Amino acid sequence: MVARWIASTCLVMLAFGGGLASAQGTAGETVVAAAAPEFANADAQSAAARDESRTLDEDVQGLKKQVLDLNRDLFLLEEELLFPASTQVAVFVSMDVGEYFGLDSVELKLDNKNVTNYLYTEREVDALVKGGVQRVFLGNLKAGEHELVAVFTGQGPHTRDYRRGASLKFEKGIGPKYIELTISDRESKQQPEFVVKEWE
Amino acid sequence: MRARVSTLTAAASVAALAAAPAGARDKHDGIVVQDLAYGEVLFGYFQEDYFTALTRLLAAQERNEIPHHSAEAELMLGGLYLSYGQHRLAGEIFERVLKDAVEPELHDRAWFFLAKIWYQRGYLSEAEAALGRIGGELPEELEPQRQMLNAQVLMDQGRFADALAALQTWKRPGDAWVGFVKYNIGVSLVRLGQVEEGARVLDEVGQMEPLNTELDALRDKANVALGYAWLQASRPVEAKPSLQRVRLDGPFSNKALLGVGWSDAETSDYRAALAPWLTLRDRNLLDSAVQESLLAVPYAFAQLGADKQAADHYTDAIAAFNGEIEHLTASIDAIEHGALITELLGQHPDAAPETSGWYWRLDKLPDTVESRYLYELLASNRFQEGLKNYRDLLQLNRNLDRWSESLGAFDDILDTRQKAYEQRLPKVDESLASVDLDALAARRVELASRLQAIERSEDVVALGTPKEQQTWRTLEQMEPKLAGLPNDSESDELRAKQHFLKGLLLWDLRRDYKARLWAEKKSLGELDRELREAQRRHHQVQSGRDDWPEKFAQLTARIDGLGPRVETLKTTAATQLAHQQTFLQGLAVEELEAQRDRLRTYMVQARFALASIYDRAAAQAGTAPQSPADQALAGAPQ
């Protein structure tokens, strides 16, 4: 019977081809298309298809691991080559603010020479606020005394604009020199300032 | 630095957060980030730049730059691998790190997220094993997800009895997940052959009061599933009410309308069946239910004896199927030429993706013919996970291209340094040879012993100024001469004057002695420091001079070793990218071919039915009709 045959083609598609996609987020929140029901379970794959998919996936994973290891080795080589420990100087930026502070930029001068003028994206500021530390400058300096001048700009609570600076005279020895600039409002409440720390 | 990341949250976040973008979390309070390198890793991680974070962490571990965070760094590595879709490596690390001395909650969360990615990538047995490692109950927001994931893993393996057993232990009858649980229970029961029982559960879901769009969709889905279950069981009367509950404007309305028609047709009420089917035939022909309605409508007309209308509708259907088959063939051709990936990624395929890893998901389908045909396939985990790998491979290719260029530059830098070294070498050697540090050191020792002797003998004259010392010597030289003079008043006066002047000078020398001794000692200390600095610099220059050839050789060897690695991986990455593209295109083409095959089958059915009508008409009239339908039939491809 034609009717039975036609209907059956549709039934094949609808025949409970497996589980229902469940919501991806918590039940209360808006979950975009998370619960969109899938009729024939589009993921109900044949064993052969799954095998092919897995083989490819495992190949990609193997390659990713090799490329990551290569990147590690190249990262180390690049630093050793371009910024040897004997001359290396790095400046880091971190944030330690209780109130929201929208960092716009950090400007660095080393021995009165402009070396960095970094503009921040929202994503980068967010990462700093959460505890990330950014290496904002990496360069080479001779051993001896040097001066770093740093200025940051941004917007604090109540859309108040801030521009603060700090300077540091430091001695560059034979090992690498690390200087951390922390934008902090710990010292004076709601008044972000630079707190400078030298690392050896 | 007051840091935002506690040991627990950093570790837990990475493992746990593997499934929730970092942006979803808020500030942390906690202990200090004690190693700058660890902070750098977090900076990359919090921006969801997992590749950079992983590279930095691997380098930091190699250089032992995170001594204060070594424990959580390993877990961080596992979490980052997971975030980057490296589930195998993540699993190995979790296996090792989570075995003991880790908070149970962290342990359970890590295995949950690993199970989730394994499920998405089709590693069902691994996902099941990972879920089995979860010892306790997860936090409130995750526990329902765990239970649903567990059921899905079992159902995807066809183990409906196990899934049913798991689902029936659901402990939260009142929560927002209950509709999904019941739906899966209903599906499992039907698949186990317990249609009556399954239908009862699905009916409950189908009559739930929807609270949001998800529950609306779920209710529709349950009603359609239930309706078709009844149709399959040849019980069309029971099928109809649930199918009629489906919203007319929802994503399941086409299937429902088709089913309602079939439930009427099954009871031979073809007139009633025509109503939903005629509604359907004006809808988008991309939908398989709409395509099927093109055959169902003339079938109903034929059953009602309206052969003329039936023949016209069959003719229309054949034309429509032909048109769709042409579109599908064009789409297959376009996909085989790579159009799909370009459209899906919304950019040139060579462009670098912004983010990578597991979180990324195609959130918007391009409005193209291909993607409209492939909606379900494109939304499936199988395709999405494949597309993620494709994007990651694109990123790897870009990364390797960049390094390939950089290595050439590294070679140039090294050559320049070598030339500079060779040019400076004679000058450096000359300069090193001209400085006799040993002689300087010996001179310093001599000075120190002289000062010691002066101090021991309190030789105040030795610390006098040159003028004082000259005066002292003159006065001393006078003494024998004055002693030889006659004892007269004039000579006595001269001797007394000499004696007075000597005493005066001695008084001055004694007065200044202590200050001078202190100054001399201070000078000696400064000399020591300067000498040490000179020795250090001398040593540095000497080492730099001596070490450079070895350093140069070592750096050259490293660059030489890395070059072939980059090139080999470039070839592999390009090959894998091509494979991945072929795989994704293959999935799409397979899907389109299945749709085209279905349409061809429909067309055969339409022609067969049309021919039967003509035969019947010819038998009745004695001649064959000459209608547009004949022409369509004659011109249709075989």
C-alpha cells in the first residue's frame, strides 16, 4: 500500500533514533537551542562512520601535541636567541583592584626612550582582573643602572578618568631582570596606583 | 601581588571550566600568584587563548619557572589540554593527578567535563568510563547534566534498558529537567517495545505546561514522537490527538501536519487528510515532510476518485522534485569544490580563527542553499566537532607558516652575531691581554699589608700628606747637623726651634692619624670592590669570548633541528587539513545524496501513480489523455 510505504519513510526518520539532546546549561538559564529536539538523532552514527571520525580526531590530536611541543621549543629558542639572559629585561602588568577599573593603556619609557604603548582590549582587561599577568615588554639592556617610567590610563568607578605614573631606578645585573607593575587600589581605596616590584 | 586565583579555583577552574568559558566566572579571592610565568599562563587562559597558554606553560615547566605552583600547574595543563580539545592527553593527566590527594569535588568535576567532551566526540565507552569515576554528587548546576549525559551515552550505545534504569533514579521530580528526563524515559520504553508505557510517559511530556521556548520545543517533540509511535503501531486514532497538540508555527509542525494527515488516511478519511497535507504543500520544499506531502495530496485525491486533480498534483510534484534534484546536484557540486567550509566559517578558509578549542561552536548558520539543506547535519555533534578540528588545523597551519618564516630570520640573526663576534675578537683579545688582574691583586695585597704595618706601629708620619712627610724628613735631617753645632745661645735657639717644629708637626700628624687610617681603610675597601668588579667583568668578557663558539654551535644545531620539524609538521598539517575538509564535505555530500535519492524515489512513485491514473483513464475512455501531465511524464528524467 502506497500510503503505508510513504508514511514509513517518514517514520524511519522519526523512529526514536536515540536520546534527546539535553540542555547544556543549568535549567534556569536561557539555553540557546540547547533543548532543540533532534528527531532522528543526527549523532547516531554507524560504527564505520564513528571509526573514521575517531581516526581523524586522533590524528588531529597527535598533530596538535607535536605542534605544541614544537612551539615550546621554538619559544625557548626565540627567547634565548633574541633576549639572552645576560641582557634580558621584562616588564609585566598585573591588576589588583577591588573596584572595577577599565584599563585603557600602559606606556613605558626605558632610559627616557619610549618602548611600549599598549592599548588594552576588554578581554585582556578581564583576564588581568581575574589574575592573569601580562608580559608587556621584553627587551635587552646592558648591565648597570637604568630608569623605567610607566604611565597607565583608564576609567575607574563613576566613569572617572585616571592617569597615573611611576618611576623606578634599577640595577641590571648579569641575570635577567623582571619588573612587575601592579595596578592596585589596595593602598588608597578606589584610587588605582602602580605598585612596582622587582624580581630577580 | 594580591592574586585572584586560589590553588583550588585555578585548578578547579581549568578542569571544571573546560566546559564553561572563563568569562562566565567572576572574581576570585585567594592566595598569591607567586611565579610570573604562572600568571602569564593564566593571562592566556582567561582570554581563552589555550594554544598560547599551553605553549607558555610547557615552556615554563621546561625551564622550571613555576616552582611555587608546580602542583596545580599539572592540573592546569590537563585542563588546558581539555579546553584545547586534547582529551586523550587531558585524560592521561587527570588519571595521574586526580588519583589521590585531590578534593573529591575537583576530581568529580574534571571527570565530568572529560566525559562530556568524549561524548561529543563520539568516544562513548570512554565517556561512560569517565562518568563511572565520578564518586559523589556534583554541584547543583552540574548534577542534572551528569545524569542526562549518562543516559545519553547509554542510549547512543543502544542500551535502552540501562538508560531507563539510570533515568528512573532521577531524584528531582520538580526541577526544570524533568521534562527531558521523562522524554528520554518514554523514548527508551518505546525502543524497548513497551509502546503503551512509553506512550503514557510521552503523553505526560506532551501535555506539560511549557515555561519557556525549550519546553515548548520539548513538548512538540514528545507529541510528534508519540504520534508517530502510534502510527507505527497501526493505531491512527490514538496518534491524532498528540499530533494536533503540536504548535503550528514550531519547528515540528511540518512533521505533525504530515502525521495528522496519515492518521486520517489510515482511517480512510481522505477528505480530512487533505486539509493538513494541502497546508503543508505550500510550505518550504526543503523540508522532507513537505516533499512527502507532494505525494500524499494526489494520493488522497486519487483515493477520493478525483483522478484529474490527482494527475495535476502528481505532475506538479514531479516538476518540483526535478527542481529540487537539480538544486541538490548543484549543492553537491559546490560542496565538493569547497564552498561549504568557506561559508560556514564566514571567511576565507585561510584566515586565522580568533579562538580555538573545545568551547567554540558554530552559532549561526550561513543563509545559503547548502546550509538550509544540511541544517540537522550541521547542528550535530559529529559535524561540529569535525569543524572544530578543521578550525584548529587552520590555526596550526598558520602557526607553522609563521615559524617557518621566523626560523629563516633566526638563522640571519645568528649569522650576524657570529660575524660581529669574529670582528670584535681581536680587539677583545687585545683588551683582555692588556689587563693584568693578578698584578693588580698583588698590588692590593701589598697595600693592605703596608697599612696593617702602619697601624701596628702607629706610624703617624706614614699617613701624613706628602708635604708633611717632606717637612718631617727635613726636620729629621736637621737633627744631626744641629747636634754638631757649638753649644751657644744661637745654636740652642736653632735646636729649640727645630724641636718645637717637629713636636708641632707630630702633634698635627697624631691628631689626624685616626681619621687618615679610617680613610685609608675605606679606600682599600673600595679598591677591593672595584677589583672584584673588574675581575667579574673580565671573567664575563672572557667567558663570553670563550663560550660563544659553543653557544653558536648549540643554537645553530637547535635551529637546524627545528627547521625540518617545522617543515615535516607543515606537510602533515596541510594533509590533515585536506583530510578534515574531505571528511566534512563527505558528510555533507552523503546527506545531500540521501536527500536526492529520497526525491528520486518519490519521483518514481509519482510517475508510477500518474501512469496508473492514465492507464485507468485510458481504459475508461478508450484513448490516452493529452494533458500537461503527459508532457511532464514524457520529459522527466529517468
